[in-house]
Amino acid sequence: MKVERDLVARVARLSALELGPEEEAALAEQLTRIVSHFEALRDIPDALLAEAADAPPSPLRADEAARGLSAGVALANAPESAHGHFVVPRVVSRD
């Protein structure tokens, strides 16, 4: 599968990245090589693959309710708050 520059440009725009035409072309080429490596893995016969061992279960801690901070204490440590909520800078814009 060939990754086209327009796909890279679209994903960059959605990710709020500013890429120049040279960077888009280089990324498209690099991503195409990466995808081709993964596509090559499909050609390996199943008989050559080692049997996958089951992973040991992950130890999980008990899900126990614990008392958290009160809203007043949490907001007292906030750099800025308003109307009982944290105030944070806007990170997403609709250009």
C-alpha cells in the first residue's frame, strides 16, 4: 500500500501539525516503507511461526473505593478556577 501525500497532509491537519511539502513527501515515503514491511509479514507461512505462548495474567489491584480530594481542596491548588471548575487553555480550535 502506498501512503499518499494528501493522506499525510490530512492527518497532519487533524493532528494540528504544520508540515511543509518536503516533510509531507518524506513522511509519505517513510510510512509507505513501514506499511510494506508489515504487508511482507503476511507472506510468512503459518507453519514457520512459533506457537504463541499464553501471556501470564496481569496482576490487578483490588478495586476499592477510596476517599478523594474535596472540590474545594482540588480547586485551591488550581492555577485558575471559575464557577467551581478548573480553567484550562483552549487547545482545539476550528480553523
